[in-house]
Amino acid sequence: GESVGLHLPTLSVQEGDNSIINCAYSNSASDYFIWYKQESGKGPQFIIDIRSNMDKRQGQRVTVLLNKTVKHLSLQIAATQPGDSAVYFCAENMGSGYSTLTFGKGTMLLVSP
Amino acid sequence: ETGVTQSPTHLIKTRGQQVTLRCSSQSGHNTVSWYQQALGQGPQFIFQYYREEENGRGNFPPRFSGLQFPNYSSELNVNALELDDSALYLCASTLQGFQETQYFGPGTRLLVL
């Protein structure tokens, strides 16, 4: 079946570096994408979203890029901090009439001081 | 804080038992979704309720059922518990139910022995 997947299960960076987390999606009908951050013992926390009519969106220290041609999504975190250490999920909404999200397995981001 | 709360935080049950998990959504959010998150995996969509009726369902058997109440609270009921039901159960609330950001609660950790 179609699913959302991540290229890198674990990403280790130094504090202050820029981090890039990638996600491949296979459902061409998906038109809304969200990045979530999940810390240990907590629920997913919304970071940033993007609709399919856009290819880039920026937030505070984060940027999401969407490449519909190759069905690729990325999350860029600028000046990564130890507090950014968490599991990051991309999720897609296929616009089926109700807002169900399909999640990938997640990428663990480890930030060293 | 997302304004979404869940109870209990942790629960231990034995195989064959029944369990009820509770969620309180953000005020005004008329849509609630439930997800199951196994260890090391992304959340999997169970079902969604909109205005107190089931509005969509993932690949889960009928022993997973739910209720949504007018006060924006909801329940997830699981009958005949199996060992594989051990997971983090998350609820997420949405304002409109379509392509709107889903805000997650902290989850209920269920262990089935």
C-alpha cells in the first residue's frame, strides 16, 4: 500500500549545525503535509505544515520544502539546539474528505552540545 | 500545550479484558481522531469522529470502538484485548475535520499482559 517513509532513521548533529530531515511519500493524491516533533513520553507536537500548492514554507528556525515531482518532503532546522532532540515525523493528508493523517516511522534527531 | 488531555496516562490490562481511554479536546474542536502508536513506529489512524458520529476508520477491527460527546470529550474502547494492543494511544482534535492541523494529546500508554 502507499505510505510515507523516511530516508534516515537517526541523525546526529552538533549544536549550532543545520539539520535536514527527509521524507519520501508515495501517494500522489496527498495535498497536505505536516511535520511533527515527538519527545519521549509525549504526544506529537505540530511544527510546520505545507499544502501541495506550495513548494516552500518557513517558520521560526524551520523550513519545509516540498518537491512534488519526486514526492519528497524535507524539514530544515537552523542552528539546531539540544532541545531539538526528538523523533520527527512527516505526515500526509490525502484529502479524502476527512483529515486522517498517514505517518512514517520517524527520524531520531540527536543534538550534541 | 495543545489543550488536549488524555486519561489515564498509563494502564495495565490482561489479555481478554476491556479498556476505555478518554480524551478531552480543545474547546470548539468538533473533530477527534484516535491513533495507535506501537513502540518505534509512527502513529496509525484508528478512526475519527465528527459531531458525535464516526467519520472514517482505519484498518482496525470492530473491537476498537469509540464515542464522542457534545462537550468535546471522547472515548476509545477496546474489547477482548490482545498482547499486540500494547501501544501508546493518541487522540488529536481538529476544528473543521478537513485539512486542518491536528493537535495531539500526551497519549495513554497501554500495556497488555
